Amino acid sequence: MPRPEKDINLGGEGKIRVYYSTTTSSEKIRHNCRFLQSLLERKKVHLREDFEPWIPIDIGMDREERNRIFEKAGVRKTPMLFIDDQYVGDYDDVVELDETGELDRLLSYCALKYRNLQTVEEARKVDELLKMQQS
């Protein structure tokens, strides 16, 4: 698998974005889109201020922008989840992250950053406080 290019800025800092294909003929990709949407809706991601509506990667997007997204992700497999302008993974990756609890941590971090917590250290401290409150 190619290495993701972290230095490419897609303008998604502090945001949750999903890129998807509207023209795919692959039933697996369409299935993954539906199930990723369902997973994110169960987590109420679609109601958050830092969530941007799903972004079609094939219609209305020029080739250069699409290639920047693929280059940043290091893959061409959709749907693609980005949190805080960093590639998180495709559907299978996101399901695995959800099963380990890592997806919730990433979503919490993004929410904190969106609320203008400036440093990762601040976000980690708040994350620890939230964990302690839930215990």
C-alpha cells in the first residue's frame, strides 16, 4: 500500500469528511458507503458542527483535486474517512477502529479541536478528563 502524504492540505482541519464515489458499479463499494453512513449516524456524527456532508469524489470535482485526495490517503478506495484533514481509512479500517474504541477517540479529538483547543496536549488532557468522568 502506498504511504499517505500527510503534508497535503485538503482544507479539512478540525473537520470530519467522507469522500465517496457516486458512479461506481461495485456493489461492495455501494454497500460500504451505506454501512459507513449508518455507523456514523449511530454516533450522531451527521449532527455535529464539524461534520461536512458527504463529498462526491467523481462528479463536480476536478481531476487535480481528486488526485490530491488519493495522494493524501495513499489509496484510491472509497469511501474514505478523513478526520482533522488526516486519512483515517476506508470502511473496513473504520469498522476496525470502531471495534477498538479508537474511532470514538479520534472523533472526540476532532470535536475538541473544532472548539479551538489549540494543542494536542490540551486535547489529550480533556480526553483523559472525559474518560475519567465516564468511569
